[in-house]
Amino acid sequence: MARRTISIEEKIQKQEQVVAKAKEKYEAASAELNKLLKELKDINNKKLLDAVASSDKSYEEILTFLNRKNEE
């Protein structure tokens, strides 16, 4: 039984297909990660706004506190 040899062009074409599939998978995973990170950021922003709204401190007092911490 004779073996068929695969040309370098065929090997390149197959590898290009493998890379293309991996790229599609990476892009989908990356998009999902970005979506989840945005969702987490939105949740954290809402928590922060709720904390500010329920605080007995004024907006200016909160900003002063936050800015003071950043300057240290």
C-alpha cells in the first residue's frame, strides 16, 4: 500500500485553518471576558452610588476623602 505524501502547501493550508479556528475561539472568549468585566464594573458602580446615596456625608466630603487618600 503506497502512502500519499502531503505537500508543504497542503500542510500550510491545514495549519492556516487550525490557526483561524483558534483565532475565532480566542476572539469569542475575549468578547465574553470583556462583557463580564463591564458587567462587574456596572455592579461596582451601582454599589458605590448606593453607598454615597445612603451615606450621611455630603458629596463634597466624600470627594475630599477620596482625593486625600489618592494624594497620600
